[in-house]
Amino acid sequence: MASRRILKKRIGRIIDALFAECVAVSLYDSKGNRADVESALLAIAKTEENYLSRVSHIEPGMSAKAYFKDLISKFNVEISGIIDHIDAINS
């Protein structure tokens, strides 16, 4: 990754898109699953807080390259889970 600032911006853009998608699903959902939508929004907020703070503080004893590779991998897995959750609400 070129810089931490760019990584933070990319994480922010992904989180913003997920948040907007979740709000759209809640507005157009005919079933009215408010609890599911609220849990998805909470998961999105926690993910943003967790990963933005982790970008700023590298774990001691790990090389920066390995740390950020692991961070990005875990972020992608967590985002995929949130997307699946939003998709389940929409179904």
C-alpha cells in the first residue's frame, strides 16, 4: 500500500458505500426487518472504527508489509460477511 492515508480513504469509501446500501435496503424493504438492518449498521460502524484504528498502529514485532497484507485480507473477509448479511435482509 502506498500510504496509510490512501488505505484509510479506501476503507472509508467502502464503508460509506455499505452504509448507503444498507439504508437503501431498509427504505425499500417491505418486510420491515428493523432489527436486522440495525445490526448490519452496527456491524458496519464497528468495522470502520476497528480497521481505521488498526491502520494507524502497527503491531509490534511484525513487518509493515506483512501487517498490512493481513489487515487487508481480514478486512475483505469481514466486508464480505457484511455484504452477505445485507443481501439476506434484502431477500
